[in-house]
Amino acid sequence: MNDEQFNPAYRLAVSYIDKSRHFYAAQGYEIPYRWAVNDHVPFQKLTKPL
């Protein structure tokens, strides 16, 4: 089944991504909600154990 045939109304689990997009659209935001994407993680490997 591809994305064109899939109907989100028949999902068994709650789609929080869809719920978030609908929520923000109902609040009047014109651009859909986008989850944060961090290409560069600001952490480094520990030099010694904790």
C-alpha cells in the first residue's frame, strides 16, 4: 500500500504529527508545524567515565 492509497482515518494509533499540524492550523498558523531537526549534535564523547 502506498501513501496515495493510505487513509489516515483508519490508523490504529494516534498520529501526533497530524494532530499537531491540525492544532496549529486551527490556531491560525499558515505554515504547518515542523519538528526540530538538528544536523549537528552539540555534544562530544566523554573523555572519562562518569
